[in-house]
Amino acid sequence: MDDTRAVNFLERIIEEDVENNVYHRPVHTRFPPEPNGYLHIGSLYAINLNYNAARRFGGKFNMRFDDTNPLKEDMEYVNAIIEDMKWAGYDPGNNVFFGSDYFQMIYDLTEKLIERGLAYVCDLTPEEMHLKRGTLTTAGTNSPYRDRSVEENLTLFRGMREGVFAPGERVLRAKIDMSSPNMNMRDPVIYRILNATHYRSGDKWKIYPMYDYAHPIQDAIEDITHSMCSIEFKDHRPLYEWVLNSLDFAFPEPPKQREFGRINITGAITSKRYLRQLVSLGYVDGWDDPRLPTVKGLRRRGFTQSSIHRFLTEIGVSRDMSTVDISMLESCLRDDLKSKVGSVMAVIDPLRVTITNYEGDIEYVKVENSNVNPELGTRALPFGRHILVDRDDFMETPEKGFHRLYPGNEVRLKGAYFIKCEEVIKDDSGKVIELLCVYDPETKSGSGNVTRKVKSTLHWVHAEKNLPCDVYLYSRLLTNENISGEEADWEGAADKGSKVLMSNAVVEESLRNAAPESRFQFLRHGYFVVDIACKPGEKLRFNRIAALKESYRKK
């Protein structure tokens, strides 16, 4: 990156450190996801910040899996996270690491910590430990096991490692200060017993380090210079620094932890716990459901890399927590697509139209490939006696301001002729099944013979020469954005009508060989993408990416 100027307060911190030669190594950042779920738009915010800071200062970027909890982690998530990062444009290359690779090093350093008298094995139950921890206004009470000798602590800690004790029977705690005003410094647990098989190291380990303890050590092992994390970790920074300062013999130039404001996005769920609930309870169709803000969901919905990058750039980096409406992300997408994608004819709820005075065979009419970009050229579409229009383009008794098809009204067919509705055909139930219209052959688009104006232009598709497809219309998933509690009330918060399948939809035949993830503008309906799972020869599936205008946003 040629522009090395800092663009936010975190990069100004890095810039100052570089100028003052604080580190005798390149700028080095990292993104440390726990492999217990899929990446989402909030993850990309943190990745974008760390990745771009490293590039801007000619440094390095690591992607490190913080896999210190075997109860929740899986290789499925590892593979998905790497794939999603690469798709989003943040390729870590060969700099992919695992916290589990450092288990032996962390263990060895921990024995040194015990030898320094800075950690002890504690036999208190979790309930007893909680009672002795104190409150925000009262100091905690020392554990009765706090003054065990170094020799006893080493013996017990090695016993924990060998599986001598049951989970919860003993833990290793840092010996800091039970009267500290920061609750995180009141002798926190740094190792616990977990008799669980790790997805990478198998059954080798019976004990696992806690995140707050392992994280700074992992950063230091990898020569990270600036460990940037969200604002909720600010109160954890003193522990981060305590760990590295206590192990100063191993890390003479320890990394710095610096925090940035968390971004909340209205209308989007960025809690992995809540995302997992939605998936497991069946309110969505999986982690890649287009209604979710996961990277896989955004990709399946049809979002582009450039629109996501623009969104992340425009929201900037704040010191404090802030909230952004998801409509801003959708706006970035529309701005990216409007001049790039072609416009096509698609009828998602077909109504048959017979042009009674059309006697000729099929003819081909010329239609622009884009309403805004003439460089995309034109294409020829079949037109004839029988066509299909969208059902909501007709009203038998029109409301005020409705200028599309109704008995006696004349409209233009995009790229073709003027037609006028003369008769309405209904089935036995009273449902309109066909419109009988007449056309004016002198009004062919581009002929120069049109001397009168109409108030509406309709899209259409030939009734026989078309391509049947499934069209999914997605809208906002949440009716209640203020989700809280361990088990959210998804029955009331998740909109069951946020996914609508239009199984009788048709598109023009030119899309027959449209590849997965191809994007198009369906005239009047919005932007659509061929579903990523579509296979050659199967019925096409289109997902609505976004409406043409923000007015589509659900209230």
C-alpha cells in the first residue's frame, strides 16, 4: 500500500511507535478467532482493521485460531473461517497459526510463573471462589490455598496435567491482588481441567489455559506488536500486561493491547451464541442463510467484496461503541451494483396476457442491457402474441396513482409496443387468470413513430420462450432488534415471513447458463444473484440481494 498515512486513532498509535522505534521488528497484527462458529460482518470489521494496519505499515498479519476450549471447537469452523476470509479479500497466506501449537510452550512458561511465586493451585469450588471474589465496592478474600509452597503448587499442577484430578476439582490461579478495583485482577483462573478430546491435539492434554492468559502469550510468541481488540476487553488489558510483565524473561519487547469501539449493526445479529440458536432451533436454513450477517450468508445473498470493503471503510474506527443501521451496508451494495450488473426481464408472479390483434410469428425486439450503463450494450428478446407480466402490475379497479395495467388503460412494454387492456378473464373462483389486450404496431420502441405518451412501462417475458426458476425474496429477519437473555425469544423476534419463495417465476432465456453468484437487476424488483448452490441442468434459483431503493426497507 503506497499510502502509509494513519487513517484512524489506532494507526496513529502504530505510526508513533514506528517513529519512536519502540519495536525492533516490523509492525505485526493478528486476528484470533475461536473456531466455534462462523465469521460475520462484525468479524470482518476487526479483520479489516488489523489486516489493513499491517499492510499500511509494511508489516505482517497473522490469522491465529484461539483453540483453547475443546468443548466448543471443530475443524469445520477452521476451514470455514479460512475460506470466508479469503473470499472477503483478506488472505493470510501462510500466516495461519493455532494456539494449540503453543500448549507446551505455555505450560513450560506457567511452571516458571509458579516458580516465581506468581501462580498457585486452588481447591475452591466455583461457588466458593465467586463468594470470595468480592464485589465492585468490596475487596475479595484470599483463598486459603494461596500460600501453598512453590514445590506443592508444581506437584499439584503436574498432577492436573496428568489427569490425577477431576474437572473442577482444582484450578491454577494467578497470584495478583484480591483487593484490586479491577475484578479481572483478583487472582483469575489461568488453567482449568477439561477431560475432553481436542480437535487437533487429541487426548494429549487434560488441562487448558484460559483465553485471557493464553492470548498475550500467543501474541508474544508470534512477535505481534499491536494486539487490537474490541472495547469490552479494555478491563482485561491490565491482566494482559501483567502476564507479559511477569514473563519478562521470555518477552523483552512485549506486544501492546489497544482497544477500538465495537460496532453494533441494527437489524443484524452478530452474537455467535444467538446465531447458533437461530440455526439449531431451525429459524433459519443454516449458517449460510441469506438473512444472516455471516460471511457465508452475505455471500449467498449476493453481497460483493467491494461493497463490504466500502461499508467497513465508511463506518470508520471509533474509540467507543457505536451503532450503524444495516441499510448503510445495503446502500453500499446498491452503489456497487448499479453500474456493473445487467438488467434482465423477470416475472416473479406471472399473469398471462394475450395480444388479440397480434397475428405475426415471434419477433425479436432490442432491449438495453443496463438502464444506467450504455457500455453494456443491448440484447434481442422474443416477443409474440402471448406474454407474461407480473400480477401486481394489474388492478381491475385501480387505486389512485396506479398507472399500470387496468381495463381501458394503455402502457408501454419495455423495448416493445404499447398495449391496452380490453378484457379480463377469470377462473371459477373469481381469480384473474388472463388479460386480453390490443397493441399498436406503430409504437414499437425505437421506431420514432410514437406521438403520444403513457405513464407506465412494464417488464414482461414471452409466455413460451422463457426460463422457469425459483425466486426467493428475503427481508429483515428480526422484528425485535433488542434481543437479550441466554435464550432469546425467537418466536416473537424472528419474522416467519422474512423468506418468501416464488416458485412460478420466469426469466428470459438468456439466463439459461447463468453461473452461480452471477448478479442481475430484475427490472423493478431489485438486484438478484444466482444461488451459490445451483448446479448445471437444475432449475435456477435466484436470491434477492436488495431492492432498487431504500424504500423497500421493512419498518
